[in-house]
Amino acid sequence: MSDVTLTPELIRAALTTVKYPGFSRDIVSFGLVRKVTVSPEGAVVVDLLVESKNADVPRYIYENVMGVVKELPGVKQLDVNIEHHAPQQRKAASDDPADWKSSVPGVRHVIAVASGKGGVGKSTVSANLAVALSRLGYRTGLLDLDIYGPSMALMFGTKERPGCSDKEQFLPVEAHGVKLLSMGLMIDEASPVAVRGPLATRYVQQFLRDVDWGGLDFLILDMPPGTGDIQLTIVQTVDLSGAVIVTTPQEVALIDARKAVGLFNRVETPILGIIENMSYFVCPSDGLVYNIFGEGGGEREAQKLGVPLLGKIPLDIQTRSCGDEGRPVALEDPGQNRVAAAFQGVASGLASVLGM
């Protein structure tokens, strides 16, 4: 080992073992390592840039970088410099669009709809929540950030391509009273989005920054499933009003929902509430209620976290068929359709939590 030459490249390679807190990806691949210098006498300087609201994140990274680099042969002196930027604080609620969040101009509240895993109906919830908010009279947009599996074009029954403004920004399409942008509107239905992680992250950043929404009360972000790189990009790029967590009642879904909650807690984004999807099934022939995925899981989790249970959405055949036909079930008469009524209640509750 004594014959190994201490170089910036060697140190960067060692730093790939330092993971960003809560993620499997390392600080080098996240681009946090700005500069590494090594003097002939073995003095090492590592410069890092960390953007996080959580003061524990830079502290954790500092301690781990120190521990890893000190063990390298030839290191006589080590300085680790971290430039820490916290995202700009939110401004108080105001009716003046000029006072709304600067991260997404013209949008009053940006809401992430997330889940720790796929298969819990997060996109169905996002689509119907957006429609329900619109039907309550709020100007609402929906941004489909599931780059690899975009589904909103189908759910809203549109193939219209987004336009381009004179400022070279995307112009979302409008369907069922909701302004919509999705990768599914930009590619052929059968075409896969075959891109590596960094390019997918770049697409997400462009969708978050380069869209002319024209003034909204709510922008719903349909998040990808999981807690990976794209999710981290989203929470670091946008100043969210909060997150809504979608789960089913069963424990296996709640385990992953807690991971999503953990992600938002790390970046100090408030959890606005939990939506329990596929909560129960009402048999159309006899009216009996069946708890197919268990009972009360969402309610217990909401109590544990001290956040509202925004609603219980039944498992329903019409919800599926409406989504396949491009007409979200929230468009139905709430007085005649229990699922539409449930989404209307969720939308009202969410607006109330945000003081709208």
C-alpha cells in the first residue's frame, strides 16, 4: 500500500463509499463533491456543496468523509469544507401571485402525491384528486413525474401534444378542467422511455422548471414510486407545500409508505395527510363490505404520524374502467357515486389543511 500514489482520483473513488443519508446512491454520483486537491506533502482538501433543509445531512456527510479519507495511505492532513445551502423559506400565504412560491412561478401550492412502492393506485389518486380540486373551483394542474411509466395521458383521455410558449416553456394541455403535462403526451403510446438515471433526472428538472402553468391554486405532482434519485431531485428542486402519502391498508404497503414519509421528513417537507386507497370493497350484489387488503392500516399510520387521514377510497370496478376510458371517476356525481364522493372529501380536506 505504501507504493500507492495519493491522487484526487483515488480520493474520489474512496468517496463513492459515502452514501447520501437515506439513499443508496453516493455523494460523488449526486455531484456533491466539487473539488479535491492533494499537495505533495499529503495535505488533502475536499470541497463539498450540500443543499438541504436538514442540518444533520451536512454533519453526517462531513463525519463520513473524514472517516473514509483519513484511512487512505499518505494522508497527513485533511480539511473537509462543506458549503451548505438551505432552500429559501416559504412566504406566508397571500392572494398576490407575486408572493407565491418562486420555485414554480404562478403556482400557489405544490403538492407531492407519493408512495413508497408501486401498485397502490398513486396515479389514480393523483388524477382524481386533481379533478376533484378543479370541481371545487380551484385552478389545478397535474404534472406526471413518472418518467418511465407515464399514465396520465390515458387516464385523461388525451393525446394532445404540449405547446411551447414564446419563452420556450412547455404549455400544458387541458383536460377535464385540469392543466396536464406528462411524458406520455410527448411519446408514442408503445414507445418505451429508455434512458439512464441522469437523463431521466434532467427531464424531471425541465418539467419542474420550464412550464408555463398560467396561474394555479394547486399543482399536483404525481411522483414516481419509491424513494430513489428522481424523488431526491424533486424534493431538492421544488419548495413543496407538503406531501400526501398513498397507501393500502395492508402492512406490506404501510412499510413502504413509511419510507416515503422518511424521505420527506429528511428534507423537512410537511406530510399533509394519508390517503388509504383500496380501503374496502362493497359487493354490488348484496352490499356487503369486504376488507380485501385489511382494515384500519391507514388510520393507525395517520394517528402514529399525527397527520390527518384525508380519506378512504373504496376498491371499485368503475374507478378502473373510468381510468381506462380517459374519464376520471371524480367527474361523476358525488351524490350518486361513493368513489367520487370520497375524492371530493379528500380534496376538501386537503384544501382545508392548507388554509384554502
